[in-house]
Amino acid sequence: MTTMRNNLRFAPVLLLAASLAGCQGPCQKLGGITAPALTSGSADFTRFVAVGTSISAGYQSGGLVNRHQVRAFPALFAQQVGRTVRPDSGNGAFSFDAVNGNGLPPLMQLRSLSPLVISNSGLAPGNMVNYRQPGDYQNLAVPGALALDFADSTDYPANAFFSVVGRHRGTIAQQVLRQNPTFISFEYGANEVLGAATRGSLTYLFPPATYAAILTGEIDAIHAATPNARLAIFNVPDVTAIPFCTTFKPYTVSLSTGAVVPLLGPDSVALDPARDLVLLTAGPFLATGTGFPVGSYNYLNPAAPGNGHPLPDAVVLSGVEQDTIKIAVTAMNQAVDAVATLPWVVKVDLNGLLSGIAASGYTIGSTHYTGAFVTGGLFSLDGIHPNDLAHAIIANTMIDAVNAKFGATVGHVDLATAASLTSAAARPALPGEEGLRGMQIDGLEQGLGMIFKPRR
């Protein structure tokens, strides 16, 4: 039944070209003092528009806020190609749905290191600054968006961010194409697999074959409507390697013998220490001793010994579930590879970049960063989204790909300025996991709930 519904919803994508044709309108060195003059090669950056997910939107630490939106990789790329980006108002040649104050929802804050407390409690949500901007935004990325949502507005009412970004001005595709863009960044696919990973259920996994068909149809339709535009397409990251999935170990030790003891998963079955993952949302359960066998060490909260109660399925990602998600990511990226062979399309290897960070970290000058939660310096406080520094690295990865394919000379973002206090990445990774003891996270479910809604 789900496949049939997806096929029915795919119809608008097949009609996109015809219906919208009339709507045209891992080691990084610090950058040097001088850089070559900007040239665009066979590309044209005059009208740059970005579409995609929460990654492109600059969503961090559970919400949207202008101080991070302006440091999202599309905004950084826009600045590198000469577009004006105004951080407070969201206006300029590259405009976006600016949210002020504490963000929407209020962003989580690091309130204590020992014990580690991350919370947005007591914070009022921010306001949309330029909601009444007369024209369409140039950054039209929507947290929680699927590739299908580019041309199909069926699920817009189920995700509040479509009202924030799209403002009831038509589909994202219509808003893009009526700007007659000369360059587009296209970043979809992460949410097709992320919902399954963060909720511990393959129910939320989007069919990869359907994604491939949608992607091909949308890329062809964009070219039919704007034949001279160039497009940078991002492939799909392995979402099972993000801190949200890897922070908590699926095992502990016996208090009496010191031997390794698996945590207890659904139905009290022992987790596989080498295969299963315990999600960040397990924190409240682990803090009370749930998931730890009786007589075992509670590595999150030693004051609460293991109570022998099992973790619920929603906070565990089994090895089989991971395998299925990885297979889906591979199939989706094969579709990206296929469209990237087109002369007007370039692939940005987001999957390779984030996989490299997960495996060996990232070195900038003499400072080494990792993908570890809080201590690694590259992910925001929700354990899912890149922080400011990581966005600068993504922007430079995009710049390298664009320069290589189109013969442009776009300069790199200065990573030294990106590693600021607001990026939560002004220091190197810390050894060990001692800072995670006693961890309390408030607001994570609120942030996830706003971007992941049940699909029809």
C-alpha cells in the first residue's frame, strides 16, 4: 500500500517539466592571504538558488536560527561567489527564512559540562524576521524535506517548516524555477533514510527505487525549464555513522568481574556489542539504569545501577536495520552518480566527506576534530546536524567539485573564521568519553518532531 501511495504521489514529478517550463524567469590547510580572482568557468553564479533538507537550511542543535543559517554551506558558497548574505534580516542577493532570538524551536544549549546538561528549557521561540519578503527566498531548503517534496506539496501541511520556508507560494520547484536560476545546489535524500535511523524503525525508510525515479525526473525537469543552468547535486550520507547513532555503547562491564556485558534491547534480548547501536534518545532510559543488566556498570549515570529492564525498540538500531539502511543509501547514491554524468551536473561527495570524518576525523592546521558527540567539534548539539565549522568544510568540498567540473576559480571559505565560538568548535577533540557521564538532553524530541512527521 505504501508503494502504491508513493507511485501516485510521483505523478507530479513526471509532469514537472511540462507544467513548469513556463516558470523560467579529509585534511584541509588554512587558506592563504591571497587567492585567485573569482572566475565562473562554464558556470554562471549570477542567480544561485539552493534546495534541500535541514542540512542546506543550516538547522543546528534542534532548530533554525539566523546566526547559523548564515553559516550554512549554501550561504557560504553564495558569499564566495559574490552574493550578499545578510545575517540578521535574511535579505540580500541570497535570501533565506531568517529566524531571530533563540531559534525555532529554541536551540539546545550546553548548560553544564559535569554533569553534561544540554537543554532548551525556559527558552522562548524566535520570530521569523523576513516572512513578508515579497520575492521567493534563494535558500529554499526545508528541514524534513524529501526529494518528492520538491515538486509535490501533498505533505507540506504535515511539516511546519514548509510554511516557514515556502510561505504558501507554491511548490519548492515553482519557487525555484520562476527565479530563472543560473546555478542550483540540490541536496536531498538524507531524510529518506534518516527517519528510519533516528527512530529505530525501517517503517520510516523511503523506497530507494522510488527515490531514484523521482530524482531523475526532477533533474530532467529542471534542465528542461532552465537549460543553461548548472547544478551541484549532493549524494546521500551514511546516517548510521552520525553521533546520534554512535555515542552510546551497546555494552558495559560487570561490576563484580569487569567482563564485558551487553546492554538489554527489545524483549530483553542482549544487544550485539559489535553490531547494534544505541541511539541518543536512549539517554533518559540509560540515566535511570534501564538497558543495563542487574550488577552491571551504568556508564552514563553510575549512581543508578542497572535495573535489568530492556531498552525500547525505538532507541535501538539493530545490525539488520543498519544493513538495510546502508543498502538503501548505496542504491540512492548510484542514482546520484548516474545524473552526475550529465555535463551540466556536478556531484558533491557528502557521503565520502562525512564517512571520512566518522572514520578518522578531520585536521585543520594543527588541530584535529572528530565526529564524536559534543567533544569532537564538528556536529551540533542534536547529534545529527553539522555545526558551523563542518558547514565550512562542506562548502569547500562543494567549491572543489564545482571548480573541477566547470573550470571555475571560486575561493575557499576560511576555516579559521568558521571555527568560532558560535560553531561550538573552537577547540580540538577531547580524549575519552568522561564528559558524557550524567548526560541530560532536553528538547531533542521537540526538534526531531518538527521535522519528522508520519508520512501518509
